[in-house]
Amino acid sequence: MSIFQIPAQPGILPFQGIETLIATGAIKSDTPFDHDQVQPASLDLRLSNQAWRVRASFLPGQRKVEDRINDVEMHAIDLSGGVVLEKGCVYIARLQERLSLPRGLNARANPKSSTGRVDVFVRLLTDKGGSFDDVDEGYDGPLYLEIAPQTFSILVKPGTRLNQLRLKAGDPPKLETRSVGVDLRAGEHGVVGFRGRRHAGVVNMDHIDGHDPRDFWEPLTLRRGELLLDPGEFYILASSDDVEIPVDQAAEMTPIDPSVGEFRVHYAGFFDPGFGTDEAHGAGSKGVLEVRTHDTPFLLEHGQIVARLVYEPLTERPTRLYGEGGSHYQSQGLKLSKHFRPWG
């Protein structure tokens, strides 16, 4: 088996680098990889058949994840036939993929866009990991996912993809940080956003365009040009400006400084190279914002800054750009997740 050559320049590995890691055995899986699992600069991760309902979230510290699960497990779950994960509960699932990273490579995970847009909070866990979503340089071991549905209960099964992994050579520099404002101009049907319905049905995470959005979402219109965010509610909004990710870069949406707003924006914080570009036929794409306020009501105005977009370099241009071969979110405006039929 050949050895993966660490790129000389720090950066995020593109499509071809991830495929090489798979070919050299640095990334393994319980089952064969799906043909569309590798994205332009990230790898979708898949649930195995093994999960646990736990009474609390945790970090493993100096222990293995499954040893720590023994302390908080309520019951084990076999996902084989498809299982509903209830909102308000916390679960840990083993992922099908495992890593044997060479020295010089580390990784970071994010929820997939479709996961964040249905308010499912997910975080990656590794054995002896000291933080969520970060994978240490040279990590050799299994991967686990904490899953905490917030607004909707969800149906999952082995192979369901809830998060994605970026592989990094070294510590990529931050090329640019851009402020992201919120768009509260009335769009189609006068709608500026959507609020999740508290007592909706189950979202099947593998059923594309299969749900009537009216059963899950309440459309929002403005009064006096302001939007009042209620504590405990979940909102889908759009960025005021177009988002464009150069073909040799990727970007992560990061939370706003809490000193200017006590709310959380964008659970699914990763943008692949080519998103929103002319070259990838995505000009005019907006960033969709998943918003949840904290303990107090909060008034939003059009253009108000709600997040930051941090750009990082790739080690080389990817051989596949975002949206090539089809995408639910290229050229998007205000848009719900791919699980829902178009509004109207």
C-alpha cells in the first residue's frame, strides 16, 4: 500500500486528496464507500447500526468513547431497521468510518447543511478527545457522533449522513473573515423566514423532497421591519449578501461575538469550494442561517450582522467543485432543507 504524501503547504485537502487517503487506508469503513460520499473538500460520514441513548453529553477525556458511554448509557439501540431519535434526547452513534491519520494531518467536523436546517445538533467524538468536532493529528481509531434533535424528531438508519469531515494538512491560515448580515426583505409570498413548528411529525433524514413543509414550518412576515426571535424557537433565515467561495478555498461560518447578540447562528458551518461561483453555475447563492436565540427575546433588523465567514486555503484546486453533478443548495435563496418539497 502506498504512503500518503503530506502537502508542503498547510491547507484543507481537496477531493483528490481525500480519495487518496481512502485508497491508502488512512480512512477505512465498515462498508464500501458510496460513490457520492466524497465532496469537493470534505467527506460525508455515515451512521453504523450501533447507537446508545445517553442521559448526558460528555467528552471522553483520557478514556475511550465506549468506556465513557458505560457511565451514561440508558439503553443500546440497533439502527438496522430504522429508528426514530426523539427531540429533546441525546444519543451517541458509532460511525461507519474510522481514521488512521498520518502525522501532519488533522481533521475537523461540521454538521451537514441538511442536518442543521432541521435543528439537529450533532458533534463528532473521538477516543481520548479533548474537544468536540476536532480530530488530533495522527489520530488512529473509531469515530462517534453525538446526536441531539431539538425541534423535530428524526428517522435514521445505517448509512444516514448527518455530518462531514474536513482533512487538514498542518494549520491552514485564515485568509479572510467576512461579516454576514441577515436578509429581512420580503421575498416570494412576502416571506422573510420560517419558524419550526413545535409539535410536528418525524423528519425522515433519508427521504428527499418527501415532506410537506406546511406540516413542519410556519412562514414569517415582518411587522415594522423587525423580526422578534422568541427564546427556544428555531428559525431559518437567509444572508443579506451573496456568498461566494473561490475554487481554491473553503469557508466556515462561525458564531457572532456574544457581546452583540445572544443567539446561535448556523449549526452547519462549512462551505465547499465553488459554492456561489459563476464557474460552478452558482452565482447569486445566499447563505442560509439556522438561528436560535438563548434566554431572552431578541429583535433583528435587516442587514444586522449575525455571523462571520472565515476563509481557508485548500492545498490545491479540487478536481470537483461544489454543485457539479447536482446540488440542492447551489444558487439557493431562502431555502428549507432538501427533505421538504418547495414552499407554495
